[in-house]
Amino acid sequence: MTAETAKKRAPRAKKSADATHRLRIRVRAYEHGVLDGAVKQIIDVAARHSATVVGPVPLPIDIKKYTVNRSSFIDKDSREQFEMRIHKRMIDILNPAPKVIEALTNIDLPSGVSIDVKMM
């Protein structure tokens, strides 16, 4: 196959001016109950301003495990294990209006919840 026939077979799709913009929100917390409450608040704010919401999509849980000696000198074989679970959710808001973005910046979320916002 020559280069000319390859160009004829696979025409490139041009990016249109009306491409959809999305606001991708990743929410993280140690407790899933607090996380679900924060996600519900975000979705309620977006729905109040009639925005199109996709999600929440649960992402895999990050589990960090730590092993610690129970005693410092005797019983070296006796150990304790601790773990931290980080629960995550992802929400997409399609074609957000400026009012939606402003409302999301003014939202008051509980402590222990971290948010990453990206405009795609």
C-alpha cells in the first residue's frame, strides 16, 4: 500500500469549533460516607444550574499498608499491620456554564475531602 492510498482510505476528522468542553472533578477522602456526601453536594449544585452531569464514577481504592513491630526489643516476630484506604470518585460536567463554575468554587465541603478540578 502506498502513501497515497493510505491517505484516501483514512480521512482525518477535523476538530469542530463546537467541541464539547468538560469539567473533570476528582474527589478523594479516607471515609466513603463523607466522600459520598461531598459528591452529592457537587451534583446538587450542578443540577441546580441545569448542567449535564456524568457520574459519579467510583475509581479504584488506594490501599497503603504499613507493618510495625509491636515491641522494640523482645518479640521481633510479633508485628502489627495498619492500612489507609483512599476512596475516589470522578464526576464530569459537560459544557459547564460560568455560573456552574462559580457555584462550584463557592461550595463548602467537609474537612478531609480533597478535590482536583481539570478543564478538558
